[in-house]
Amino acid sequence: MPNSVVVGAQWGDEGKAKVIDYLTDKSDVIIRYQGGANAGHTVIADGRKFVFHLVPSGIIFPGKICVIGNGVVLDPEEFLKELDELNGKGIDHTGRLFISDTAHLVLPLHRLLDAAQESSAKSGGKIGTTGRGIGPAYSDKINRCGLRVGDLRNWDYFASRVTEAFAAKKRMVEEICGCSFDLTLDDLLKRMKIARDRLLPIIADTNDLVHSELAKGSNLLFEGAQGTFLDVDHGTYPFVTSSSTIAGGACTGSGVGPSAIDHVIGIVKVYTTRVGNGPFPTELNDATGERLRSVGGEFGATTGRPRRCGWFDGVLLKKAVRLNGFTRLALTKLDVFSGFEEIKVCTSYEIDGKLVDVMPSYTTDIEKAKPVYETLKGWTEDITACRRFEDLPANAIAFVKRVQQLCCDVPILIVSVGPDRVQTMEVTPL
Ligand code: GDP
Ligand code: IMO
Ligand code: MG
């Protein structure tokens, strides 16, 4: 098994965790490299459902090493809650789960600021964040005033830095955003002390760990969070998250060079969804959009918000192939289209009277895009029990092939026809 990065090709929730789960068996180390508890990654295996926010989804496989890399922002309380839930389901992480000492911390202060910034933003300026403190934590990191996981090792130092941060964030929430700040320094320090005692044994120099594993010939699997168009540089800014969600983020977020990566697997939902605000050219605000939402179960795994739904967008995907250098595609949710008489795919945008077939980089241009569609024939058969690509209905095969063409003919690793681990068909193995 080569070293592979799994990346969401759209705006998140493409089914990344299902594909990670599919690949974990043949991997040795699974590494989350960016984002934080804004992620919601669902795995359904052996009749059990797991939703991961910070812990790499590979943890459900006994013996696999799981790493939370330096590029992640870690909310200690969310993380421990997740570990407790996993323990409750019989998943033991002892000795095989590690957090990078250089990952930044998300404190309750960051969550309060995230909520205050959203509530005080003017109506067109609200991002629609998950409220998990992601933007404020990454801002502190870039502004060189963040607190890192390794800072927990020295409690006195940590406590003095938290005390400074408390005063600064309180001022921002109250005086700049005009919101209430329901937290005391005492309470914050008490909560962090409890978390610290549990975290200390699993804090590590994960860069050293990852390189030792590479030297041994272990197979690495990088678990991306969010999706390509939520990338802080290449996404629909400012309606993005605050990290590098594209494949390159796997290098900076774990400390390996690009030459260590053999495969980049783009997870592509066969329609499009987005949670939160921002442009979405193929969005359907009609009964078809509603049908995709209800049949596809399109409700956020982290916040429960209904996801905005629309047709597959080939213009978006062509850009995603460029940004990530996909070597394989994993197509998910094909089953959702069973019973659709017709299925549309967007092949170009009309912007200011001109046709474009690659998504432009500037958000105001994307806002003006009018999608141009091609219509394909649907199929009536339930395909959720199908396990071989060639057994799919002819119209489903034709649809998949057209989607692949619109994705620059990148080979397809798998096609997914249901949420369960077994509802997967392999097409072109790694
Ligand atoms: P992630 O954030 O990319 O890991 O994706 P989420 O877990 O947020 O959302 C994907 C949802 O679709 C989850 O509820 C999965 O169980 C489900 N899912 C994944 N693949 C398929 C599929 O092929 N068909 C159907 N019907 N559901 C799927
Ligand atoms: P997974 O890993 C879908 C979206 C939010 C909002 C924007 C910024 O499950 O695919 P943030 O809280 O990050 O500052 O919010 O990004 N967002 C996601 N949308 N899936 C996710 O993660 C997301 N994580 C953040 O809805 O629009
Ligand atoms: Mg998700």
C-alpha cells in the first residue's frame, strides 16, 4: 500500500471517512493533518456508527497508529469527550494515539470569540462557521500568539499564557463584538488542568514518529478534513475554513515532504453539498434539492445543520483536480440517484456572457456563475446491494463515466453505493 492522502474534492462531507475506513486495513499509520473539531467524519461498520471530529477514523482498527498532526487545532475537551465515547464503544487507544506537541490548542476562549464574531458580523459577512473556535485559533497561530499542545507540559508557563489570552479575548468579545463573555479565568484554568492531566501521556513529537515509521517502510494514510473549496487560499474566500484543506496541507500539517506521498485520492460526491454560507453555482433551492437532502441524509455530522444541495459540478471538479493532483477518485453516494428520471451535470459556467470550464479563483466571479447543464438518463434499480461495477445499471455506468470525464479522466479507485463499509466496489486499485 503506498502513502496516500484522502482529500474532499468539494465543500466537505463527501464521505472521506468511509474511504479512510476502506483504506485503513492496508495502512499502518493514519494522520489527521489540518482542521479541528469542525470536522464530522462518519463510519458505519459492522452495524455500528462512529462519528469522528478530531480522532483519526482509523482508530477503530485495532493496532493501527493514529496521529493528530501539527496542522490540526485541538480542542482538549472535545477531544477527551470523543475518546470517552470511543472507550464506551470498546475502542482502546492506549499506546497508539498521539498528538503533536506543536499542534495549536483551541480554548473555550476561541469558541466564545468565534460565536461573538459570527453574531456581530453584518448579515452578508456571516461565514456560517461550525462555532468550534477554528478561525480564532488559527488566527492566533498565524499571529504567533497561540498556545500549543506542548505548552501544557509546563503548567506555570501555560497558566500565565492563558491568563494573558483570557484578558485579550474578553476584551475582543465584549468591547469589539459587543457580546457577553460567560467564562471566568478560574473556571478556565480548572478545566484546562483536568484536561492536561489526561493529555500529557499522549503528547509526542509526532514528526519524529512519522519519520521513524516512514524509515521502517510503514504505510501512511493522511486523513483530510473539510474540502478543497473550503481551503483558506484556494476556496471561496472568505466563505472558507482557516486551514489548508488541499493535498499540500498533508505535508505542512505533518512535516513530510511531497516526495513521500504516492497517491492523492479525491473524494467526490456525485452531487454537491455545502454547509454554511458562500457561493454555490449548482445549488437547487427546489424540490430536487430537497429530495437530495432527504434521500442523501444531508444533515451536518457536527452541527446537525441541513446541508445545501445541488447537481454535480464539473467546473468545480476540474479545478479540484488541478489543486490537488488527484491520482484516484472515490465516487460516493451513487445510490442516492436511484429513482431519478434525469440527472444533470454542470459542464461549464456562463460568467459575464462568456463560457468557462474551470472554476475561477475569485469569489465575486463565482457568485456570477450561471451553470450550464447536460442531462443524463437516470435508473430505477436499487443499487445498494451491487458489489461489482459492471453489475450496475447501464445508465449508472454511463453517468459514472461522464463524471469521470469531467474530472479529467482520473482513474476511479472505488464507487460507493451506501454508507456501510461493505457498500463499496473497487474499480482501479492503488
Ligand atoms: P466526511 O466528512 O467527508 O467524512 O463525510 P460525512 O461523514 O460528514 O458525510 C457523509 C455521509 O454520507 C455520512 O453520513 C456517511 O455515512 C454517508 N455516506 C458515505 N458514503 C455513502 C454512500 O455511498 N451512499 C450513502 N447513501 N451514504 C453515504
Ligand atoms: P468535514 O471534515 C463541511 C464549513 C462551515 C463553514 C466554514 C467555516 O466533515 O468535511 P469553520 O467552523 O471551519 O470556521 O467554518 O467551513 N465547514 C465544513 N463544512 N464539512 C466540514 O468538515 C466542515 N468544516 C467546516 O460550515 O461554512
Ligand atoms: Mg463531515
